[in-house]
Amino acid sequence: MELISTRQDGNNFDSKLRTHAHSAEMKPKILNALIERESTPQKVGPRISAVREALELSKAEFADSIEFDRSSLTKVERGVMGLDIAVGEKISAVYGVGLDFIYRGDLADLPPELRPKVVPILANARKNAQA
């Protein structure tokens, strides 16, 4: 019995034609397509700040509510320190903000009532960063 795989474009895939060098070239391209580079501290910080501002909380109130060090929150918001996943999970649990928003910027992962408040804050932060 011969097994034939069909690619998305409808053509048959012949594994004999794929060379080792070709698969090595494809791996970084595939990974880059699958993994968005949006989880850098410089990207996550403004999102955390925008959520906090949309909730109308001071840094101290927000940090205390998620049991996070206040000075570390300042560093995260400035983008000089990464946000540990445990802290991201705490923000998610307390405020309903999904990890996809925190680490990837997916607005669909924000509570609906926060979206109209967060978007202008992020737009303003982006404009200030470009100036």
C-alpha cells in the first residue's frame, strides 16, 4: 500500500524530493510565521500600562491587587523588564485580561468593556513612542 499526502495547494507531496538542506531552510521560516515577536518587554509593558489605566488604577493599587512588587511593575510598564507568566496569569485571573492580549496584543482577548478604553491608550502610547 502506497501512502500519498496532499498539500494544501492540491498537489501531491513527494517526501523523496525533500532534501535535508531544504527542510533546514524551512524550519526558521515556519517558526517565524507561527511565533509572533510581540512578547518583548517593549511590547508587553504598554499593554499592561493601558490595562491599568483603563481600569483607572494607580500603579500601587494594580500591583497590590495582583500581589506584585510595585517597583517591578514600573519596570514592566517601561519595557525594561519582562513580565513573568505567573504574573500574567494573575492579571488574567483578577481582571479577565487574556494572556493572548498581554503577550501577543490580541484585542479579542480583552474583556469587551475594556476594549474601547484600552485601544486609545495604546494608540497614544504608540504615537508618543514614535515622536
